[in-house]
Amino acid sequence: MARNPASSVYVGNLDEKVPERVLYEILIQAGHVVDLHIPCDKETGRPKGFAFAEYETDAIAQYAVRLFSGLVRLNGKTLKFALSGQDKPSSNGNNPVMPKLNPIPLPKQPQFVHSSDTLVSHKPAYPVVNGGIPHNVFSQGYHPYNVHPQGEAIS
């Protein structure tokens, strides 16, 4: 079981057909998974429908709960995530698991600038004569970016 319960995450509503490797591949998206345990029924040997993932730190475990809650769906079931040992559901199982989370800032998302928001000056790489390109522009010794056809730079 978990060596550090504070850095462990409960994963519930897990379909018994989900392989451990698939669950692991999802969980490592939040950070380094130290241990993954899917309990099985002693009589049938079938998975019980939940798992425990131990992360490297408490902060990563908290981040994983925030990141995955309500977003991960496997075999038609939305998985439930909570910090292990916190807010245990009642014995009747009707109460959803609602973890208490300390706010962890998510990484800043890149800001996109629309071309309509900035001024762009465009200077063509070739001469424009009367709104068009002369047909013999390159045969007259003009080359974009001052590159000579034989690879020599023109001064």
C-alpha cells in the first residue's frame, strides 16, 4: 500500500476491464507515479473497481485530483478522484467523494495574438511592377534575399 498517504490519490468508478498499464499512462500525465495499486477481490480475483496511485509529492497528488476530476472517462465510466484518506464516502455509498483541495496554480496558458490586433508591414521579396511581377525578374540578375544563383552573395 501507500508509503505516504498524503501523496496518494483514490481513483474510483474504475471498470474492472481497464488494464493497470492504461490507468498508469493516464495518471503519469500529472507527475511521477511512485506506486499504483488496484485491489482485487480475494475470492474472485477480479478488481474491486477502484485504485490508489501514490505520487512523488503531496503537491503532485493534489494537482492530479484537480486535473483529472470529472475529465477522465474509461469504458463508459467517469472516474472519480480524491486525495486518499480525506472525505471518505458514507457506508451507504450514496455520497460522492468531494476532496478538499489547496489551490495550486496551473501553468500559464500561451496567449494568442490575432493578426488583426497587430500592425504588419509587408515588403515583397521581389520587385512589383504595375501590380505584378516581371516575367524576367530572375533572369535580370535580381534574386530575393541577395542570393546569387551560383551561391555567391551580391554586395
